[in-house]
Amino acid sequence: MDWSKTKTIFIIVFSLLNAFLYSLYVNRYNEDQDVEKVGEASLEERLEDENITVKGLPAKDEKISYISGQIKRFKPTDFNKIGNQQYDITNGSIRTLKFDKPIALRNINDGTSFAEFMQKYVYAGETYKLWRIDEEKREAIFFQQIDNRVIYFNKNARVTLHWNKDLAVTGYEQTMFESLDAFGAKSTVFTASEAIKVLYEKGLLKQDSIINKPQLGYYTFAPLMETQVLAPTWHIRVNFAEGDEADYFVNAVDGQVIDIQAIINEEKLDRNKELESE
């Protein structure tokens, strides 16, 4: 028996069991407390009172399962067909990749220009979705997706492109999952409205703000060594009246708000430690 794999399976199973039991507790608690009391204003009424607009709200409840994924270990043969590249593979995942001759971008303000580049020059580039363009840093970040659902802020499932002042891509870093499969049965999760309600009750939605098309994707639930379990997660982008915006993430199973900024800071710290050790 492979004890290492067996131990990993036990950890995943117990983690999912804990989440399931917690969701049962939350549901029972909400029923007992009768959250939507008679006479209490509905979420729609409260949002309307504060002039908070919701655009593109999904029309139906979602049934979705956890997924598990194996971290891909790249091989030189994965890149031989692409050419014009010098790459460095560390521990199986790409650290840096540079073009011998930078590749011109058609238009950095057009997402389709990046999509064309990804499909042509990046391994399995069609499985990634553009997340953010940072013109000041001259970089674009892509997140891997499965069945059109994005895997948010997982360092093992992203591509970061870099370009020069001539708007030509000089290189990129890539990580990805392979063997992404459903883990457990599909079940009904928090609706987009319920996720918005969580944000509202935590005071995260300001007056006169606009919520743009909540998206259901995935976020890390059990970050193990080689295999990770990802939980259904709502991404809710809010545009505020002042002109700025914020991205919020709500676990669609237990309704917890995920502190993405803390995750980003932790990743930066880990990256700095890696650079110092080189």
C-alpha cells in the first residue's frame, strides 16, 4: 500500500466531511433563527434603498461539486513544438520562459489580442482566462479554468505575461493543474443572491455601487502537496461610486468571505524568500 497516497486521501475526505458538517450546521442554524423574519425587508429592497445595482444575476440555482487537481509537472517535450523560447523548469513547474525574439501584441487594451497570443504561444493556453492587465507593470495575469469556471488566485494555475515598451511579449511564467476532476457529488450551493447578502451584511457594499455579473468558480480548499481540492466559490466584482472597484470571493458551500489580499501578501512573501535563496 502506498501510505503517502492513502494519507492524502484521508486528509481530503476528512476535510470535506468537516465542510459538509459545517454547512449542515449553518443551514440548521439559519432555519432555527428564521433569518428572513416576517416584516423584514428583503435583500432586493435593501439594495434598492441604498441604490446598489446588481447586473447579470444568475437566474437559477447552481449544482456543483468540489474538484480535485494534480499539479502538472512540465517536461521539455511540452515546449518543443512552440519554438523561439528559452525556458527554465524548476521542480517540474515553469519558473521563467523567455522569447528569443519578442512577440508583438496586436492591442494590449483588447482581451482578444491576449487570447490569440495564449492559444498560439502558451502550452494549453486556451484553458486560461484573462484576469487582469497591468499596463504600469507591463504584465497580464491569466487564471486556469475548467468547464468555463475560473480557478481564482491559485499559484499552481496561472500564467503571467510580460511585455516591453514596444508592446511585444518578452516572456511568461506558467503553472497549471492537470487531471481536474469532480470530487464528490454535485449539490446545491449558495446562490449569487445569498453570496451578495453575505457581503451586504458585512458592510462591504457601499451606497450607489454596482455589482457586475457574479461568477461561480473555484478556490483552494485543501492545499496538499501534489493534489489540491478546490471549493465552489463566488467571485463578485463591485464598482463603487468613487470610481474604484473591489473583488470579493465567497465560499459557495459555507458562505465565508475569503481574504484574498492576505493570500496575495503571503504569495509575495514566499516569492521574496525564493529570490533571496537563489
